[in-house]
Amino acid sequence: MYYVNREQIERRLHMLPEIVQVLKSSDTLMIQDSELLERYAMERALHLALEIVTDVGSYLIDGFIMRDASSYEDIIDIMLDEKVVDEELHAILIELVRLRKPLVQEYFNIDRSTASELLKGLKEAEALTAFAARVRAYLDQEGIEI
């Protein structure tokens, strides 16, 4: 006998009509439901941003043979420990990577107000710019050239 978790399957399938609506987007959809498109674009942008931060952190950890990371949050913690980022930037990046699981695995049950709140005030745009600058400065300090 197989165990098939129908509830979890249904929760995911329940997302398909909305995704199909986005994929079939036309000028009409953009006019009638631009909020839906904006939400998906924001969520994808947040997802890409956090993947970039953790990918870069992983490259630094591997390249400089820092301690092994046990989680996405640990990647950010290691960058703080190694002085790649400061405490203020660390706090913002931790908030960002905590969105990964909801955005990637629990997308059918995401609290969209959390993602929206995170973007308000443009903390992330500034933080991502600061992150790039800090990583580049760290690499320069360590004598790593392109």
C-alpha cells in the first residue's frame, strides 16, 4: 500500500489556476490584474536576490575555506563572523534568506504581507547594493582579482 498525501498535492494544485493566469498574461490581464503580476514579479525578485546572496556567500565560504555552513542563515552568519558584512547588513540579509522556504517550498501558503513588508522602505535594494560593495571590498582586501 502506498501513502499518498492528497492534502499536500491539492494545496499545490490549488496554486495552478493563478499561475496559469499569470502565464497567460496579456495586455488585458496587466490592466485588470496588475497587482497579481506585480506580486509574482516581487516574489521572484526576492527569490533571486536571496539565491544570489547565498550563492555568493557559498563561493566565499568555499574559496576562503571558511567553516562549513549548515543552512542558508548560517551562510549569512559566517559572512558576519568573517567580517564580509556588518551587523546591520547581516540583520537585513537574515530576514531576506528566511523568505526562501516560504517562497520556494511553501508558495501555496505564503504570507504575502511579510514579503511586501520586507520590500517597503527599499531596505533590500539598499542592502543588496551594500552587500555587493562589501563583498567586492572584502575580495579586494584579500587580494582577489578578477
